[in-house]
Amino acid sequence: MIQKRIAMGKNKKIALVAHDRKKRDLVEWAKFNRDLLAHHKVFATGTTGTLLEKELGFPIIKLQSGPLGGDQQIGSKIVDGDIDFLIFFWDPLEPQPHDPDVKALLRMAVVWNVPVACDRSSADFMISSPLMDSKYERIVPDYEEYRGRTIPGTESTAVERAAELENEKTIATARAAQKR
């Protein structure tokens, strides 16, 4: 598969997420690393973001709480290239009502080759890396080949079928408007 590079600037876009029983650990970690985090753009899910902003004393871009869609918002930002890496202190011993969202978030990080730390030790290694304060290029597959694949059971590619569906919606909308 053909690959492409996604540039990360010197100042990173970092997502910080923690399950309830891990929030205290993440806040302590962030306080210890406050000076390293301060010049980066920091995103966080709801409650975690509020706690971090209070403790760190600098603005945090706060999204929804994880169970209310915050995990999916972070995943969407990964896909859009708006998150460079993810620190997610998740609780492996406590079932979460939004486990599918958590799995989807972690999956998006892997699909887009975004570095992920799921515990304090990994986060320590990640933030202390010499790459943290320098430019870096992530290598990801060029998904155009995937987007253009032939859909089994049809003669059209995914891109062609999406265009056909969009055209059908446009025609249906126009017909509905004419009937009014």
C-alpha cells in the first residue's frame, strides 16, 4: 500500500482523556509535566478538561464528556488531523457504559498512526521523548486505494457509489421541493 506523511509541528496537539477512577492519576501526571504541556495545544473530554484547566492554570479545549460523545469527538479530530497524540488513562478493571466509543477512539489512533499512551509510564516516556518538541512526520497508509475499492456485489467503487447516493438524495430533495 502507498503511504503518505502527516506533519506534526513543533507544538503538538495533545488529547488528554481519563476514566473516572483514573482522573486523579492523569491530573497528577499533568501537574508534574505542566511546563512541558503548557506550550502545546491541549484538548480534553468534559470533566477531565475542567479538572486539568483548574489545576494547570492554562486553557484546555474542552469537548463533551466521554459518555456523551467526547471520545468520538477526539476520534473525529484524529481523523481530521487535529490531534497529534493521545494520552488516555483508561480503567481496564471497570466496565464503562461507553466501551464501544473507547474502542473506536483507540482504533482511530491506530488507523491514523497517532501515538497513544494508556498509562502513566507510557505517558512519561512519550512526553520526555526528544521528538516531543521537534517536528515529526507520521507515516500512514494512503487510504485513497481503500476509498476507491470495488464494493463486493456491485460494479461500482465506493467513491462512485457514494456519488450515486448523493445524486439520488439531491434528486429526491428537488422532487420534494417541487411538490410543495
